[in-house]
Amino acid sequence: MRRRLPSLKGLQAFEAFARAGSMVRAAGELCVTHGAVSRQIKALEQQLGAKLLAGPRHDLALTPAGRELAASLAAAFDRIAAGLPGAGPGEELVVSSPGTFAMKWLIPRLAGFIDANPGVQVRILEDGGAASFGDGGVQAAIRLHRGAAPPGMTATPFLDHAYGPVLSPALSGAADRKAALLLPRLHSETFTDGWARWAADAGVELPPPSAERSFEHNSYMIEAAAAGLGVAVTAWAFAQTDIETGRLIAPWGFRPLATRFTCLRPALASHPAADRFALWLAAEGRRAKQPPAAIIPQ
């Protein structure tokens, strides 16, 4: 019997919108105008005799019927993609993450997720800006976040955030907390106010350093600290491994911050592998070692 199916273009347009959460992003993915996406979805609603979207044009949300269809389409399109010639086994999970977090925390633990999900191919994209889904096929984004989930997203906080100064144990004066504050001061362009914020939180007035050195990325700054080029303020998640292996010390411990490392996903259409990834991150966060308590410099 011939299948009674609605327009494939309409289904593709609706699935792209449900996944990306935006007409503009869906249009970019499909290489059409956002007006074309809107018209295709309206035509699909007429064919199905059901309302799929509701709300003002600038803030459309899925109706219950839309959520049900979006979930079915996501699974169906994943099966189609997996069955295409040359598609290869398994499904791909694209994760967007700040580079230093991926390098220092995520990748060293990633084998656990891969072992538990052998059919999932994980691809990590370096990005620390506003989370954007649909660009590059991103299905999950790791960001520092606090409070309620951003509009159109599901948020899973999984790791506390703390920061503090670190330096090489080989540096002269490392055992003297006051003397260490006089050493060359290292900065990262991604956290330019790190030293000022730490001093304010610790209630100390920083003396003039012997030198100031700036680096583009946190990872460069951490390597510079381990190489003995000065003292750096960085996150516990970034420095933990180097501290545990003795490459770095943290003479003043780490101060907690209100933000948490959080796994963000589109709220309109779930991606099974992304949801499993968020649950795995939460479990890893619960197992993570807590940072040394903060000490007031004296």
C-alpha cells in the first residue's frame, strides 16, 4: 500500500526548526530563506491538520503535537542518515566546549562515555561564546552558566566552578605566600580581570608585580605557569591534573564562583546521545575531586 506522507520539504523544515530553535538558524542549515522555512511549516500544518507552532513570530514554541512530531522526526532522520551509503556505523554527537576545559577536563575523561556508548562518534568543537545549535551540527554545548536555563534550551549543571592562583613549585618564593605575590603576574585574554577579581574576593591589596605577561588562551597561560614564567589565576577544573602531578601548586587554594559548568541542549527537540552525554557529565561531576579550600594571603 502506498504510504500517505506529507511534504518531505515541510518535514525537513520543521525538524530543522525544532532542533535549532530558530527560523533563521534552520534556514541557514537548509540554505533557504527563513521565510521559506516558515511557509513550508505552515503548509505542513495544513497537510496534517494540526498546529505545530504557537506564540508570537519572534518567540515561536512547539505545541504538544509539535513536540511529538519533532521527537519522531529526529529519530527517523537519524535512522535515515545512518542507513545512507558511506554513512558509517553509529551516530555523531557534536559537542561545543571552551578549549581549555575540553583539553584539561573533558577529553581525559571522555573514554568513559565512549566505552558506555560505543555507537556514538563524539566530535568536539572549540567554542566559548554564546551557545548556538545548528551551526556545525552542534547538539550539546558546555558553558559556564548560572540560574535558569537560557530561552529555548535545557541546562544540566554538572561541575562547580572555583578559581585561584597557581605557580610552579620550582619558582623562588613559592613557599612564601607573600613573596609569591611579587612574582611575574600572568594573564589570560579570556579572563582579563582574574587577578583583580581574586584580590577583591580574598580581601587583599596586590603589590606591584615584577612583571606582567599576557597570553591569548588559558591553556597557554597554564603552561607558562608550569614553566616557571610567573603566577596565574585559573580555574580548578583547568589546573587540577597539573596540581595532582606536581607541575603546579596552589598556595592560596581556590575560591568558589556562582557559575557552574553546564551542559546546554536545545529544548524543542531532544537528541538521545546529547541527553546521555549530559547524564554522564553529571555523574562525572559528582565524582570529581573538590578543590583545596581558599586561604587568606598573609
